Amino acid sequence: MKKSKKKAIKAAAAGKAASKRAEKNKPIVMASRTARVAKEEPKLYETGNDLPKKSRMETIELLNKRLADAIDLHMQMKQAHWNVKGPNFIGLHKLFDEIHEATGEYVDTIAERAVQLGGVAEGTVRIASTRTQLPEYPQDIADGPSHVNAVSTALAAFAHEVRSSITEADDLDDADTADIFTDVSRGIDKWLWFVEAHAQAAK
Ligand SMILES: [Fe+2]
């Protein structure tokens, strides 16, 4: 056998062995229960959750819409907390921070429900900014009544979206997601009351 032919056979054998080794060392994640399913549905993970796949997919989409709103609301409350001024400063400053904290819980609950259903929580600030249904928080206000008005507007807009999502989740036969939205909207109604009470006596 010629030297060059011998070399080629040796190289081919080495290549085969290398690919065998690579196959052996391949991560087994794709075989696990959390592996991504078919390519045409890249964002749905396998799960033992018995809700129908179609229902889960649509509910995940709905949850991600409300997640964007909730993230926006969460930071709008900090904006109010930082910038409010006037005679009711300390009360409003603390109240807006309490609402910020509560909305952080809503963000987490909504995001985690999407993941429980086999989805991906799409919760980056950039995604939220392109999807949010809330009006932008005004930048040119300072006094308490203006912030009370702006925060009330944001809370009412979010409550409206969440309340309509209760019905949508019910229509998708996902009573648990409907329950989460019910819980969130009940909480938002309370915060709206706390904020609006500052303005109602004056009317
Ligand atoms: Fe603070």
C-alpha cells in the first residue's frame, strides 16, 4: 500500500472515532422531559400538565401579554415613587413603593405560570416596552395630585387588561390562569382605591 493511502485510511479512522466520542458526550438534555418538542413549536416544552396543548399555547401568549403590562406598571410605580413632591410627599412616596412591590409579585406569578404551562416567560424590559398596552407615564409632572392621577390611570388601564384576560383564560379552559388574573385584578382594584381616595374627597 502506498504511504499516502495508508495516511488517508488512518485519518478516516481517527475521524470516525472522534465523531463516536462526540456522540457519546452529547448532552442528554434533549431526551429529558423538559426538552423542546417539535421544531414548528419551538417555545413549548413537554410537561405532564394535562391542559390541552393548544389551550396551553394560547394561554402562554396571553400571559406574556399581561407580563409586559405588569413589568411596565411595576417600573411606572417606581417612577411615581421617585418623583412625587408636595405636602403629601411621604404618604404618596411610601404608597407608590408599596404598589411597586406588589406589582413585582404579580410579574413573578404571571411569568411563572407561563413557564409552568411549558412556555417561555418573555420578560425582558425590551420586550415589555414593545408590547405594553399601558400609556407612557408622564415625565413632566411633580405635584401629588398629578401623580395620583397618573398612577390611577396606569392602575385602571392594567386592571382593564387583566380583567378581560380572566374571560379569555376561562374560554381557554384554564381555570388556574383565570384565577391568577382574578387575584391580580382584585389586588389592583385595592391599590386603585388606595390611590384614588386621595383625589375623591376633593371632587
Ligand atoms: Fe425608594
